[in-house]
Amino acid sequence: MRVTAPEPEPPRLPESLAERYVLEQRLASGGSAEVWRGRDTVLERLVAVKVLHRHLLADPTTRTRLIQEARAAASLSHPGIVAVYDVAIDEEASAAVILELVEGESLADRLKREGALPPRAAVRIAAEVAEALAHAHERGVVHRDVKAANVLLGVDGEARLADFGIARLLADEAQRLTDTGTIAGTLRYLAPEQLRGEPAGPPADVYAVGVLLTEMLTGQPPYQISSPVALAEAQLTPPMVIEGAPPSLSAIVRPTLDPDPERRPSSAAALAAELRRWLETDAAPGALDSAPDEPTLPAIPLPGIPPVLPVPPAPPVTQVPSAPASSGPGARETRPPRRLTPVPAVVIAAVVMLVALALLLAAVTVPDAPGASPSPTASATPSPSPSATASPTPAPSPLTFSEAIDAFKDLVDSGEEEGLVESEAAEDLRDLADKIASAVGDDDDDGTQGEINRAFRDLRRAIDRFEQDGRIGSAEMAASLQDAVDDIEAAQPGSGSD
């Protein structure tokens, strides 16, 4: 007979909190605290309640520091940071911190379940964490305990950083009260200057993001070490190659693990920008997640000379390899790469272009040779003038940002009219496009770039979700919508195309 363990008895809250918050379900328990799902009886909302173990706060200085850390964290307002609502300590009960409740799981749980993540997924999470840290650093707040357990992944897929300052304070106190000589999980993320006992600044958080990203890419932290002394020695020689990462990504990760803070990325904001740039270029949508069976070359317009069109030989084209690292999990199989052409394909395209142009010039000049008779093609089709054949067909002007937004909405409208996009889904897509336009137009908001990135992610995920649940009726329509989102992203001010 299976015996079900009884629900644990809720701990006592400080009196000032007990009148407002009710503990409903224990979510987690550790050496420094218990985390409960709670309810705010005043605002009628769910919250997370972190009840701290009393023995870690016996020292008045530590208790004062906890209040200071909680107040500093409560001053932060960013979508990538778990909000702090309240904190209290009294003489008879454990201290407690009231936090935003994030439905989902921790990054540590996901890594334990799945192991290494695809590069695109890992970089997205690291970029979101770095953006949250940049917001905090700009306001003088350093996290000091960035690790997988403190990164929460919501059901919306976005990462949120928790426990600013609070977890590090408790870990320091727990370490002070123990003398095991072994290295705890948290210590694996500490920068060399932290292990030396020096004050931790923003570079220490940047280092931790590098450790976190390495762990997501490889499934393990960069150093598998059993003691603080051995860890300090290992940190002197950062890994030169990050297993599972493309070379261009390894080149971003390596400097974050540099033992010298001065040689790391200059700020969390700079690191976030590098990671976002990598996602937009080296890992453009589809480049790492999926690839077509065969690469395709751009069509070469040769007006007036139909026989020249089939010149490119088929066999060399089919031998061109797909874009590097193109089989990562989580791929959208219906979306081939759109932004970058693999380098070998570009070379072949250039060679084909030269050959085609040479044949074109030959076709144009042959009728003018003495005694030559006109070719069948020349007799059937008026010969273009030299100036017309020498100038390629002008490429269409790139869309402006507002035109790209309108083009996306027009595509949604046509899909709705043709029955390929359900009306409710179409309305959601138009609203999300308006959200992008609003975020791009808000130049005075400190968090504008983060809001823009989230707005684009929300729109892309909505398209994927609507395709999966049938509200977008075909893979072709979904791919066309994703292409239109690419056009919006390329046309936004500051992207280099406006």
C-alpha cells in the first residue's frame, strides 16, 4: 500500500506579512530557505514567498544587510527580473521575502532534464539574462549569484533572473557556518576575484553569464573541480574551445571567462549586444535550427536572352554543403534559411554570374560580326541594345519600417480573407505587430531594445503556435509571415538597412 506523505505545515511568517499573505503550497526547499506559493489577500494575486531559515540570520548585521539587498532588488523594474514585492523580519519568526510568482521551471531543472541546449536556445537565454543584468548594473545593483537555479523559465519561454543579492548573502552566511572544504554548486559560477575574497562588481556577473552559457552549450560548467583551490587554479586557463558551439560563438564566450576582469566584455549590455548580433547574423533564423536538403542559388536575370538561363550546371550546386551547425533541436522544418547564404554558395553564384555575363556578351556581339547570319534567337527576339544588356535589372528599394509593418498586416489580412488565418489569430498578429511598432518608436525608454527584442519574439512565437494548433492553415502561410517579420526586423531604425 502506497502511503502519501502529508503536506508540510506552513512556516510562520513575520507578523507584518502574516496579516496579508497566505501560504498555500510548498514549491521548493533548500539549505537556506523554503519557497511557497502564496496568495496576496489584499490584491488577490498569487505570489512566491521565500521563507528564510532563521539560523542564517541570527547576526543583526546580516539581517540588516538582507533588508538592504531586498530594497535594492525591489527598485529594479525589468521584464527579465523577478520582482520583489515585500520583505520583513521579526524576532520570533523566520524572515520572508515576497516575490513575483513565475509559473514554469528553473534553468537548472531544464538542464538536468535535457542536458545541453541547442546553440540558439542557449544564446537567447544568455542574452535575456545579460539584458536583465545590464538594467541592474545601470542602477548600481550587482547580482553576485548568477547561476542556473536562479534563472527561471516562464511558460512563455522567456528567462527571468531571481534573487538579486539575497541568494549570495545567504550562500555567504551558509559558507561561513560550514567548514567542509568542498565546493558547492554556487561556487562554480564565481569569478576568480570573488574566490579571492575581493568585492564583486559587474564583471563578476559577466563572468557568471559565461559560465552559464558554457553550461547550457555543453551540459556542464567549464570546470569540473572538487575544491575552491583547484577551481582557482583551473580558472587561470580558460577553455579555448566550447564543445557544441560554433567557432563564432566560442569567440564570444571565451572572453567572458577571462581571469582578468579588464579583458572581459566591457559590460553586460555589451555582452547582450554581441549575443543578439550573433543570433541575427551567424545564427539567423533557420541557420542553426534547420536547413534545406539542397542550397539554392539566387536567380540571375538575363533579360532578352532565354537560352542563357540554364547555364548554371546542376551537379556542382547539389554538392554545396548546407550552412554550418544546421541540425540543432527545436528547428522549424518549414523555414529554410533566409538571411545568410552559405559562403560556398556565394562563391558558386559569383562564378555562375561571370560565366552567364560572358555568354550574354558573346550572344550580343555575334550578330555584328562580318558575314555572320543572325541566330534563331536573335531573329525571333529583338536584340537589346548594348546599354540595356550591360545594366542589371534594378533591385527593388528596401521597405521602410512602416511599410514593412503595413506589408505584414496586409499579408495577415489576405490570409484571413482566404481562410488561411483564423480571425482571432489574425487580430492577435496585428496587435503584436503594433506592439513592435510602439516599442521601436519609444526612444525615451531605457529598456527599449529589450522591449523590441521581446516584441519580435512574441510575434514569431505566436506564428509558430498558431501554425501548430491549426489557426494558420498552411506551413507556406506561416513561412511567409515569418519572412515578413524578417523584413520588419531588417527595416527597423538602427538595423543598418534604414
